[in-house]
Amino acid sequence: MKTESPAETEAVGRAWGLEAGPGWVVLLYGDLGSGKTVLARGVAQGLGCPARVHSPTFSLLHVYRGGRLPLYHFDLYRLDGPEAIARAGLDEQLVNEGVTVIEWPERLGAGETWPAWAPPPQRLRRVLLEITGPNQREIRYEDLGLGRLG
């Protein structure tokens, strides 16, 4: 799907947040500035989280409560693989009672799938965001594994 503005990208995330259930994981792949955090903000809105969502690059994880489910928003950009994720104590929080959105999931070290060392999610969506213009994005996604989204 194509979006023509950050507001449209956010609206895609909002729709996903409205349908999300406990234990769902959304993996966000894309270059810097491709809209990963904008999409995560929309998921939070769909969940009814009242907080302002911003990139957790320096803290690695922000947990937003107050909606119908909590949102666990990870940014793994600064980590160099599964060992660093475990050292940071994040491995056991990847799948939880809420919805997990992970920016830079390449750092999980699982290639195109979910890592065997992590608890399996209830549902898993793999998303690729591409910059196609100053405000335009191409969003492609697929649902993986037995617990598919949608």
C-alpha cells in the first residue's frame, strides 16, 4: 500500500492497533526516516494509549499503558545482535501481555522469521517501509507463522 503523508502512515498503524490482540508482534523494517516510529505511533493510537509515542532509540524500550492493551515499543538500532539484546534484559520482554512493535528487527538475528531463542508470539507481522518521495511511503507486509495477523 502507498501512503502520501505521515498522517496516512499513522492511520495504517491505527487500523492495526484496533485489531491487535495480546501477544501480537509487529516487526518494522526500513531505512532511517522511513516512518517506523510514525507507524508505531498509529498502533498506539489504535490501542487507545494516551501517551505521545516517540522513538526509543536511546532507551531501547518504551512501554505505553493506559490503552486497552499495553504497547511495548522496541528500537534495537543500537544493539548488535541477540547477545546484546539478552545483556540488555530485553529478550524476555519481546512477547508479553500487550502488543510489541520492534524497530530494526534485523538485530534479532533471525533473518526473515522469528528467532528460535525468543518466546513465540501469538501473531506476527513483518513490515517493510520504503521511502518513495518526501512524504510518500510504500508499506508492504506479510503475516508469518501459524499465528497470522488479520
